[in-house]
Amino acid sequence: MGCTNTLSEKEVQKGLRNVIGDGLATQVMSTLTGSVFLVAFALALGASDLVIGLLATIPPLTGIMQIPTIYLVEKFRTRRSITMVASALSRAFLLLIACIPFVIPFHVALPIVLAALVMNSLLANIGGCSFNSWMHDLVPQSTLGRFFSKRMLLSTAVAIPTALAAGYFLDLWKAAFPGIELGGYAILFAAGFVAGMIGVLQISRIPEPRMATAEDLPRFGELLKQPFQDTNFKNLIGFLTSWNFAVNLALPFLTVYMLRGLGMDMTTVVILTAVQQLTMVAFFKVWGSLSDKYSNKSVLRVSGPLLLVSFALWASLSMFKGTAAVLPMVVGIHMLWGMSTAGVNLGTANIGLKLAPKGKATAYLASSSLFTQLAAATSPLLGGMLSQYFEGWTIFFVVAFLLGMFALHRLTKVKEEGEVHEKVVARELVSEMRQSVSLSKLKVSAVIATAGLAAPGARKRKRRNRGELLPIFLFRR
């Protein structure tokens, strides 16, 4: 299937289903080979805090590949082919990592894993740059928030059972094969590779609208300058860069903090991660509707401060260490974190897609991604270096909170159509939450009322109350 000038509504909808299919497969891959399991794998290989910071640095630091990809996309103008080839090669390195514990001596395994992750990320950035430009032209602007909130919701819903199953598998593996713990992680990476290739298959089925024609291919320097000659987009890059630096100063070390600082086991950490992701699932649709109704900026002005509050709560947790209050506090923080992260992820992902001009999306989105990824790279690396001089992680949460407040101030300079005061969004968010709580209470009441029919003497009352119970049964449908 080649590029076409225009796509029918049927082709677009079919393509969007494949975009979601790729999102689900990619999420399974990312869950099995990243985040909690990647950190635990690195720790099992003897990684220090500095190496943990480096792990978080690799994906964004390799964002430098966005720059040559701009020219690659503009020259060949076949975004699907570029995305497919780069993604397939990137995911092949996951299979290589899966083989390392079995064929490489332990003392050199960690450096080789790091090198493979670098190659994986370099190629993934090439595919990501091309994919973002492609999605800018494929996804209708009017439904951007709802579509990507649905994609994120379904992806997160898949990630939860995947993470729980993987955590349970690792616990079983360690109990059955205590001497070859690394083999369990190798199996996760192999499964991640399979999921990743299923994602590539989904990508191959997405139609590609033809890129806007240009009389001449702009000079490479001109392509790089374009986003920074647009004052509003330049302000957006400033916000996203400062925000990513603030958030990534603390986020990569949360797993380490829970495992080492709070003494939690892997199963508990995975369950807490599932709590956070379940909360994200519950709020994706709400944030998506609000972003389409108003603006991504309006959503960020509410969800951003909530995320920073979770950092402040992480910092205060050290005062309760060793008490029974820690676990319920951590659960509460994860729920707040999940609710706010849903809005932040959606807003930061979509605002660039919305503000990038038609026909210039590749350069605009790549420049935005490059600077935000560089910020996300230097921040955890700096955190890993400084962690050797500080006892505990509290200082990182405090600094992340303060830097995040500065970043939100930078957001005020960004202009987006439809933006409203954050109080309007906050009121609607609270209203949605109240409606959800009321709905849950009604469902519980309906279940209790229905259960009462089975109680002794209920059969006699059934005929007499059939009319009264009818609304309950209608509601339960």
C-alpha cells in the first residue's frame, strides 16, 4: 500500500485501529523490557545508582537521531517504510539482550546490555520521528484528544495485567531457579521482542497520506530553524524542555527508592504500579474530553500541579519511614500520580501535534522531541551523579517540585486555541469525579437490592415489589 493524496473515511478509521493495535503491542513490549523490570534487571547485573540514572538517560539522549531523520523523511517522503525498518531493527536488539545472560560472562554483561539499549534507542528515535509526522497528517485534529486518550487508555489497560503476570513469573522463576535469576529477565526480553514485531506488523497496515509537496527540498539548516522562527512553538519547546528536566530528575529513581529506601519487594512494587496505571485508565477519557473541549494547555495547567503535589508527598514520606502509615500513603500517592500523569502525558503528547503547522510537522515535532529528550536525558544522569553525595532521595523530589513550578510558569507563554482558565477545567474534573462516585454508589445499591431478592421470604415479596424493582434492573443493563 503506497502513499495516497487523500484517504477515505473508511481508510482513516481502519488505519486508526491499526495505530491502536501498534500501541497495544508496543506497550506490552515496553512493559516487559522497560521501567520496573529493566531497573531490576540492571540491579541483578550489579548496576550502581549512576548506571540506573544512565539507563533513564539512554532513550532521550539518543533523541539526537531526530535531527538527521528530519532530512531523511523530507528527502524520501515515505514515512511508513522508514518507521517500519527502523522499528524492526530497533526491536531486534531486545532479542540480543535476551541472549546475553546465556552467552556473555557476568562481569561484562552489563556494558553489553547498555550498548544494545543504546542501539535500540537510536533506531527507535528514527522510527518515532517519522511516525509522529505521519500521525500528524493521519489523525483528525478535531478528535485528537479523544483518539490518543483512547489509545493510552487501552495501552495502559494492557500494561497492568502484563506487568502483574511478569512480576509473578519472576517471583516463580527466582524460587524455582535461584542460581539463574537472570534467565527470567531474558525470557521477558524475548517476549518483548515478539510483541514488538507484532507492532511492526500493525504499522505495515496503516495507510499513509502523501506528504505536502514542496517545490524544493529546504536546506538542512533551514529545516532546523523553522520551529524557532515560530514564537509560540518556541515557547512550547521551552516549556516541554524545562518540564521534562524537572520530572525526570526524580521519576527514574522511584523504583530504586521503593526497593531499597522503603524495603519493598518486587511484587509489591508491581502491584503499586498497577494501582497507578488503573487510576490512569480511569482518567484518560476524562482528560481526553477536556482537551478536545478546551485545550491541551488547559489540561496541563490542572494536571501538572497535581503531579508536582505527588512529588511533594514522596518527599514527606521519609518522616513516616518504618511506620504503618507508609503503605497506605504510598497507595494514595500512586493514585494521585496516576490521575495527574494521565492528563500530563496526554497534554504533552498532543499539544505539539496540534500546534505544528500543516506541511512542516516533521521539523517542528522533531525539534520539540529533541530538546525535551535531551532535558530528560541530562536530568536523571545528573541525579545519578549527585545521589552519590546525598543520603536518600528526598532532595530530588523537592528539587523536582520547585523546577516543575518554574516549568508551569513557562507554559503560560504558550498560546493554544480554546484555552480557558484552569478553574474551569478543575470544576469539570471535580464534577466528573463526583458523578463517577455517585454512579458507583448507585451500582452498589442496585447489586444489594438485587441480592436481597434471594433472601428468605424474598419470593413472596417479589411479585408485590416487581414494579418498584424495575428501575433497578433497567439501570443494571
